[in-house]
Amino acid sequence: MKTVSIIIPCYNEETVLPIYFEAVDKVIAGIEGFQVDFILVNDGSKDKTLDVMKELYRKRNDVNIVNLSRNFGQNPALTAGLASSTSDYVIMMDADLQDPVTMIPKICAKFAEGFEVVNPHRASRQTDTSFKRNTAAFFYRFTNSLEGREILPANVNCFRGLSRRAVDVIMALPEKDRLLVNEIPLVGFKTCQIDFEREKRKAGKSKYNIKKMINYAFDIISSGTTKPLYLPIKVGAVSSGVFFLSSLLLLIFYFLGHYGVLSFDVAPLALFTVISFVLFGIAVLLFFIGLLSIYLHNILINTRDRPTYCIDYIYRKEEKE
Ligand code: UDP
Ligand code: MG
């Protein structure tokens, strides 16, 4: 019998966790050939999430708890869960039932067929606002177009099924600030996609506001592709050409004016051109400094080698008294 650990990062999910287990119990009993357990990662919740987890641990024999020392974020929490897993396969999913538990048997069926990376794919995003739908569509198209190939499968997030081999390769990557959506496609292996409809959150609140989502998008792009780093050189080359041509034109106008061919004064035009160039140049430079800072930040995070999460303690199901 193969083992599957379902890894669930939880930050303030006291209301939804009991509902999750009610729902998941209805589907895991029917899975043949796989023994399922759960790794609940408490990501420094401020509500009673940890108490709910301990209650589940006490009542059931298939629950493990990884308690982090404070809130680190979804990706570090998932990484802590992956690092503490020993099963043949893992499934990472959210606590709020937006990733439907009915997908678990389908993912296991794909494992049984020999797939090592299973990507549940949001077939439609009808539960999202049209703003979120459109920005997400643009984001995936933009990121993949930068690299000219698919580095980020569209509408696939951290909800994934992975084999032990895939988990081990990901965990062996030297990156510190892990973004699993970038790292999973990187490892390759036999991969498949299954469509699903993302549901509405069953209880509690989303932890991602617009600011966090924008930061997440920047992180994904900067850790997924280095192509934006070529932008300054391209813009620099084009604007040098434009600058050279306009200087030449101004010079021609000046001489034409000087020899009386042109009747208007070229000085205001020259002043306007120079001021526009300077202001535009400053704006572009600031933009590029910002761009470089994002990449510099990634280098700093990865070289200073600080841990991205800290485990307070682990309760393993085998160690239950
Ligand atoms: N989460 C976490 N740490 C955080 C933020 C979120 O462990 O700092 C968990 C959260 O409890 C949930 C999952 O990550 O299980 C996805 O979060 P959420 O549902 O808020 O994201 P959304 O679905 O709104 O994008
Ligand atoms: Mg959610």
C-alpha cells in the first residue's frame, strides 16, 4: 500500500478546519491502494487553529502537526510540511475547501497511473471577480511570454500532487525563498493536469489582500525569469537612438534658422525636448533601479542563508500515546 500525505498550511483557520475534515472523510475512505494521512502546518495562527489541530490529533490516528514558531507565509509553511513528510506521495492543498477534496481520489488515480507531478488546473474562475480573472490571465500570459516558453502553467497554483522523488528534488534545490509554483515545473518528471472548478471559501477570510498579491506576482516573475534584466539595455539602446536623432534634428533646425531658411525660433523647442528627455530619463532610471532592487533582494535572501521558517515542534501520528 502506498502512502499519501495531504499537506495543509493553516493560518487562522479555526472555523474551516473542522468543516474540511467532515468533507475529506467522505472521500478518503473510498481510495484504494493508498493510505492517506494529514500534515497540518500551523503557520503562527493567532486564533484557536492550533487547539483545533490538537483536538483532531487526539481524536484521529491520521493527523500530524507541524507547529511553526510564528507566521512565515504560505510557501514557507508548505515547505515545512514537505520537509517533514516521509510518504510516497504528497498532496498540497488549502484548508478552506477552495481546492475540492473530491480531487484527492482523482490525484491518487493519476499517481497509480505513474504520474509524479499532478497539476489540478482551474478550468474556469467563475468564483473569482472578473478583475481577478482578467489580471490572472494577463499575469500568466505575460510571465510565460517573457521567457518564450511555459515556465508557469496557467491557472495552476500550490494545489498539487507530487511523488517522493519530485519532493526530494525540490527540497534539494539550494533556493531559500521557495516559490513552489516556480520550482515544481522546474523539476520535470511525468506530469499531468486535471481540470477542476475552484470553489468559494467555506469559512474564514482570505489571507491575501491586493498588496500581498502584487508582491507575490513580482516574486514569481523575478524568481522565475531573468528576462526583465535585459530591459534596461534594450530601452537604453532605443532611447540613445531617439536622443541622437532628435539632437541631430535640433541641430539642423538651428542651422536652418540661423541661415534664415526657417522663420521660427528653435530655442523653446530645444528646451522642451531637453526637459522632456531629462524627466522621462529620471522616471525610467527609477523604474530600472526598482527592477534591479527586486533581483538584488532575491540574491540577498538566498545568500544570507537565513532559514525561511522555524519549527516549534512536530506531533507525529506514530508518536501518539
Ligand atoms: N496560509 C498560510 N500562511 C499565510 C497565509 C495563508 O499558511 O501566511 C494558508 C491559509 O491558511 C490557506 C492557504 O494558505 O490554507 C491559502 O490561503 P488563502 O485561502 O487565504 O488564499 P486565497 O485562496 O484567498 O488565495
Ligand atoms: Mg483560499
